[in-house]
Amino acid sequence: MYKENNKTITAQALRRMPYYIQQLRILQSEKIETVSAPKIAERLNLNEVQVRKDFAAVSSTKGKPKAGFSISELLANMEELLGYHNSDEAIIVGAGSLAQAIISYEGFQNYGIKIVTAFDVNPQCIGTEINGIKVLTADKISDLCRRMKIHIGIITAPAHQAQVVCDQLVAGGVLAIWNFAPVHLSVPEHILVQNENLAASLAVLSKQLKQAMKKLN
Amino acid sequence: MYKENNKTITAQALRRMPYYIQQLRILQSEKIETVSAPKIAERLNLNEVQVRKDFAAVSSTKGKPKAGFSISELLANMEELLGYHNSDEAIIVGAGSLAQAIISYEGFQNYGIKIVTAFDVNPQCIGTEINGIKVLTADKISDLCRRMKIHIGIITAPAHQAQVVCDQLVAGGVLAIWNFAPVHLSVPEHILVQNENLAASLAVLSKQLKQAMKKLN
DNA sequence: TAGATTGTTAATCGATTAACAATC
DNA sequence: TAGATTGTTAATCGATTAACAATC
């Protein structure tokens, strides 16, 4: 849980923020100026109390009974909270198609990080560029992280290389790791790891589907 | 929550399964035959009771006090549970770099789905192949899903096309949607949606990092 | 005013963790 | 036997949801 202006925001609430931002932008493009929590809740299939609490937690001003919240103010508060306008620098290790997808993902610069360099072990791609981002040899990971004071490392390397890459990032002083390899990473206690495990997500989906189909029969 | 052999497995437990499988395979490759819950818990930084309960929930036989569980049996039970050996067919819509990454992701065929066709609106990529998978024109989504009785649709299209694609999938009889577009999808009640929202994950990571760095000062 | 909406306290729900007897 | 480990019940924790008075 994180504090901002004496208010507490949970990780789950943070995960909802991009969805709020998306909806608020739609309303804003329709020249609407205020919105109520129940309205957004309905559009996103969420509980209205939850939305109200989330809004209260990020909003710099109070909502107005009957009227709701100012859309432009909510948007500014949420974007500020997520750091959309002052991006942290990051590097990405493993310059394959996943790296390319992330680098070109709907303009990630708007999402609070800026990828400055890519790394790979394959001599064939070293020296090339992905969307304007240079691919360097993996030997230089620690060195570059340290020199550029990089705080975020993204691992898109294959599973069997993920732990080695992780260790190099940690050695380079990286504090947060966004891990796309489907393996558990061992890290010192102070290092943050966010796992993006597609195998795990798929496990949930395909099991749920099987259950649903059983019910249909 | 899902039942299997009178035992209940939660979605969170399912998400832990691929990590168990990874660790069990490592031990198996070292010719070790049994393992205890506390041992796996330690390797994965989990609570030992949680691991024991997860094992009990999937295992076809009971663990033995002092000895623990049979690794090969646990592996077989988990792989069966996740459907690793009888893959469901799926299609993917939006044949960009993210689609390519998913298609080539560590051999996804082992993870319970088999992607049979890709779709795109861009005439340039229609007719090409991605790792042996043909790219067809998006007009044919509903039709093909219906004819081939496809149950899983993967959306890797841009945000502004995601809802349209989703509607086509639903019209084609798809029951489960794996959505990589960073938007909320409106679907009929019986349709399963698993959101893979990178913007949301990044929001958590970058906020946590900011908090951690505040503490360091 | 009436009613939609807010903010807040209390109740519920689900998942994790602790405690502990049973057992190989 | 002693001790590691299991299985299970109870306690804890955190997040979501319900209830309701306050207010524009």
C-alpha cells in the first residue's frame, strides 16, 4: 500500500487506474466535464463503492454530491499518480519479438517508463535498432545500468537465461524488474519484481473455459 | 473456484501451478523423486501451508508424512489439470509483433492452447505466415470461428479496434477471450475475459518503485 | 423540496497464515 | 523413538460490498 497526500492506494486500485483513465478520456472527448462514480462503475462492470473509494483516494479535491467528480481533475491526478509525464528510464534484455512488442506497445513513453537501450546475446542483432532503440551486447548490462543510473529492468529473455540476466541487472543497481520469463526469480529482499507470466494467465483462462463448457453440457 | 476430483482450486492457486511445474522439473532433472511442501515453498518464497494446500488440491494421492510428495505424480496431475496435453484451439487477431511474440512464446503448444490462425486488417500482412500460422483477413473472423468451433480468441489488436474484434469473436461463438489491448471489453455475461493489461502492471511497478525510492532518501 | 451522489463506518467474503494433532 | 512432514481447523488479514447519514 502506498501513500499519496495522506491517502492510501492499494496495488489492486492502481491496476484499475488505467481503465479509469481510458473511460475518462472517452467522456472528455465527448466534451463532458463531470462524472459520477456509479456511471464509471457501470461502464467498467465494477462496484460503485469501489470506484468512489478509488476516486476519493486519488482526487485532490472532493467529489460533489449530485454532480460527481471533475473529469479533467481526475485525469490530471491519475496521470500524475502513475507518473505518465515524468517517465523513469528502463532497459530491456532479450531483443526478440516480445521486446519489440513492448517497445512499440501503444507508445509506452506515455505509461511512465522510457526504454533507452536493449540488450541481447545474439551477435546477429547486436548493433541493430528496434524502433530507434539500439541493441547492445549483454555483457554491458551491469555497466550501463550503473553509469546511467537505470532503475527498471525488463526481462524478455528466454526462461533459461532469466536468472542470469536478473543477477546482472541487480548487480547494475536496478531496483525494479519487470519479468516476462515464465520462471521464478531469486532476488535480494529490497528488489521489486513484477511478474508477467503468460503461462499463468493462460492456465486460469483455459481451466475456467473447461469448467464453463462442462456446465453447458 | 473450480472443482476437480471433489477438490477446489482457486484462480490464484492456478496461477501458482506453472511455477510449481518449473521447480518440479528442475528437481526431476536432478533425479530426485520426492519433495516436501516446505522445500518448494522455500524455493519460491511462498508460505509452506499454502504450497501444501495447493499440492493436496491437485494431487491424486496423499502426501506421505516425513517423505513428502512424488514429483512425477505431482507433475502429471498439474499438467493434466492445466490441459498441457490436450490443447484447445485458438485464433489470434492483430498480427503485429505482440502476436508474433505470443505465437513463438516458448512453444505455447505446451501450455494448453494451439493457435491455428491469425487475422489482421492490414492488406500487407494478409496471406503471409507467422511461424507457420497463416494470416487471414479480419472479415472472416466470425465465419472461421464458427466453422472450426474455436473457443478461444486472443486480441492483440490496437486499443481502438479491440471492442470491434471482441464483438466479432463473440458473434463467432468464442467463449473465452484473452485480451492484450489496454481497454475494458463489454461482453455478454457468459463470455470469459482474461485481461493482460501491461499498462496496469506497469502502473503498479512504477508506483512501487517511486515509493521504495522515497524510503531510501 | 426531492433525489442523486458523496463519504464513511460496519459487515462480508475470500485468501493466507498460524496452530496443532496425526503419522510415517 | 524422535522428528520432519502431512492434513485440517481456527485465526488473521485485506479487499470488496452493504448500509446509511450528510449534502448539493
